[in-house]
Amino acid sequence: MPKHGIFYQLAFHFIWGTKDRLPLITPEVEARLYPYLGAKCKQLDYHLYALNGIADHIHILLGLHPTTLLADVVKNIKGASSHYINKQSGLNATLYWQDGYGLLSLRQAEVPRVAAYIKRQKEHHLRGTISTLLERIES
């Protein structure tokens, strides 16, 4: 991802849950939330590799520029997405996120494996084949 005359390959796996881990990401919310998050990442110049989740949490795999503050990524995405669902989506739904989050930096070689894991979130949770590392939100 060259930009601004420098070379970098920075990939990060973010995960955070809904407030009190309530099942707030219903199929109806998900159908609006995920496209919105994709558009928001593009607007903020984040390279979106993968996005998925289940009713009580989401995973986002992003490529970021070296000047991007990781805490700002979380703040920007969480704040914008809850505002969108609660105020602008036209849904009769609420979405609130927990305060904490999980974050892993990845080697470029790990990106395809983690992206595949994220894309199969519902399957992993249904079958009990989750990765404790990739599902970790808080210490």
C-alpha cells in the first residue's frame, strides 16, 4: 500500500462487542451496518480486508497508513456506526458498543488467513471452532 512516497504494509485486526454483549446486531441491523462500515472505511482511507461478526460483536481487518492513530480508528468507526444505526438508518433499532476493544497487528502473510476467519464468523461460532486469540476483546 504505497502512499505519500513511503512503503508500508500495516494490517490490524480489530474486534469489539455490543454494550453488555447484547445481541444488538440483528440481521436487519447487519444488512445496514456492514455496508455502512465499508463505505466509512473507504471515506476514512482505511483499506478494508474483511468485516463480519455475530449478534454481539464484530471483527474488522484493516490496512492503515503509518500516520493513522489506532485509537482514532476505533473511535471513528464505533461512533459513526452507532450514530448511523440509531439516528439515520431508518431502522427501529439501537446499537451501542462496549467501551473496550481488541487489537492485533498482523504480518502481511497472515492477512489472508485472518480475513478468511473473519468471513466465516457465523460458522465458527455455530460450530465452536473459534480462535481464542482472534476473539479476544479485553484482558
